Amino acid sequence: MTISAQTATPRVGPKALLKDPAFRRLLFTRFAASWGDGVFRAGLAGAVLFNPERAADPLAIAGGFAALLLPYSVVGPFAGALLDRWDRRKVLIFANLLRGLAILASAAAVGFGFGGIGLFSLALAAEGISRFIGSGLSASLPHVVPPPSVVTANAFATTIGSVIAVIGGGCAIGLRALFGSDDAGSAYTTAFAVLGTLVAAFIARGFARGLLGPSVVDEPTNPLVAVARGLADGAKHAWRAPSVTAGFIALFAHRASFGVSLLVTVLLMRNYFTDHGLLRAGLPGLGQMAALAGAGLLIAGLLTARLIRRAGRVRAVLGALVVAAIAQSALGLPMVLPCALLASFFITGAGQVLKLSVDSSIQLDVADEARGRVFALYDTLFNITQVAAVSLGALVIPDDGRSPGLLIAATVCYLVGGAGYLLARRRTIR
């Protein structure tokens, strides 16, 4: 199957890829959307978790994570089936515009003091729409770069996009300091995220129709039937590629562990840690942690493609799981602020290596007509895993976040994920 006229070209690096106007446009669309995501999520987190007008116990925090993550699971199957049927250019335009409306509605709800199901439902809508954007960007990438460069391009685009999301979160913290930490200030901060969605829609509008695929449509004529079978088809195509199935196992182990450590960290920052010199507790502390996580993402993105080429994907994935397990236990268990900040660097960087490895497996080992559905399945299982881990952890964790048992369980999860990855890689397709 021919993806583009570039398929016969050799692998090129990010500097050469940036000369391609189509790749640049897709990249800038991702950057604008990622900045908006960072502002929205940090603004909403500040409104729910660090607002003096609201209280947040572990179960409330778990509910907030569910509001941000469950849309990936609920909307994912629909996004996958429709991305393999609709012009992805139109998806990127209209999904960004709809997300902007949902962001403004969420900001208004914060400003009027709404909480609970009302606020979470609006956040669910905003994040659910973002699934079309994220999955559409990932499924479109092989149409603007040659296949030998997909790993490099994906590592570059995904990593810089994640760093820009962190920058967006930092902007939200700055805006919060400007507007205030009460409901009104939180509403103004959250509303700023709409700028990212508008810019992303404007940039995506410049693509030629049909350029981003899908090249082949193997969906039923009835779109409802197409949506209904999206998950099953995604699972079938993922199962046919052992590299994809194995990557799912490794990445899900990371997301479960990461979800637990994130819950622990938020509670420690809110209720246990105190300022330590230049290091800060509370929301500023989460901002410092996000900055270190962003550094981990950036370094991982710069090194992953080279690491995969030299060591192979299997060793890269296993090495990342081991690094994350060591960081979780050696730096997380002491539960002191400096170690927790350092742990965020290593755990997030290792997680980025895992994600980039799985993304490249899907982009290279799954046919284009099914790629959107596999990414949707990936999003669905990926986030159900994290929400389940956070919810179970919230049932047993104390309010101050000090729970060595949870961190030990998270460490073991990484090791189990590595064993499962090896077993799945050795599976033969019959």
C-alpha cells in the first residue's frame, strides 16, 4: 500500500523533515492544540485541587482524573472508526472548534461555582472531543513523512508537543497568579485555553483536502455500523501485530503505576510537603514537577529514535521499564520533596520512551485503513487502566498521601509489565 509519493525515500532527521511544509503544518497544529490542552488541564486542576473555595479529598481527586481521562475511553472507539472514514483535515478543524466551545463552557461552570457531576461532565466533553484531535494527528503523520522516518518524526512531534503542553500548564499557573486562585480567577485561567484550539483549527485549515487520509476506507456504508465495530476491528489488527500487543502491555503497566504515583504526589504536594528552599509545595510545586517532567520528555524524545535504532525496540522498552521501577522505589519511597521532583524526571522520561515505541509500532506495523481504530483502542485501554489505578488507590490512601505500600505495588507493576512484554513479543501469529 502506498501512503505517499515519499515512500521510497531514505530516513531523514527532524531538520530535513521541517523543510516539508505539510509536516510543519501538522507539527504546528499539534503544538497549538497541546498548548491549549496544558492550559485547560492545569487551569481545571487548580480550580478543583488547589482552590481555597473548594475541598478535595482522595476520592474527589480520583473523580477529577476520571473527568480528564475517561473521555479517551468513551469517545475512543467512535474517534477511531470515524477517523478511518472521515477526511482527517476536517476532523482537525471542527474538533478543535468544538473543543473551544466546551472549554468556554467548563470555564463558565468554574466561575459560577459549579462542581461535582456538572463540572466533570463539561470537562468530559472537552476532553472527549480532544480524542479526535490527538488520534487524528497520530493517524495523519505517515501521510506527511516517508515510512523510514516515521519513528523519528513521531518522537520529535510527540515529545515537543508534550513539552509545549507542560509550557501551557506553566502559563496556567502564571495566569492563576495574575487572576487569583478563587473561582473567578480559575475561570479566567481555564478560558485562556480556547486560544490554542482556535489557532490549531486555523492552521489545520491550510491542508489540502484528502492529504491526511485515510487513503483506503474499509468501513461499512452505514456509519453507525462502522462505529459499532471500531473497537473489535482495532483489537483484531492490534492482535495480529505482536509488537503492538506487547507494547500495549508494557505501556498499560506504566500507566497504572504512573496513575498511582500521580495520586500520591498530588496529595503530598497539597497536604504533606512544605517549601524546601527554592523548591515549593502546593500548586507551584506541581509546576516545578511538571517542568522536570517536561525536561524528561524532551530528553527522551531526543534520544528514543537513536536508542531504538542502536539497541532495538525490545531493549529500549525493557530498559525504560527498569528505569521507571528504580525511580519509583529509590526516589519515590523516601517521600521527600527533592526526591519526588527528581523521580518525576526519570519516570516521565521512561514513560515517553515507552509511548514513542508503541506509537511507532502502530504507525509502522498496522495498515493505514485500520490505524485510527488501533490508536483509539490504545487510548481507550490506556486511560481506563490509569483511571482504575487512581480510583483503587484513592480507596486506601490517607489524605496526606503517605502510602509506601502503593508505591511498592507500582514498582512491582513495572516489573510485571516487563515480563508480560517479553511473553507477548514471543507470540507467533497463526
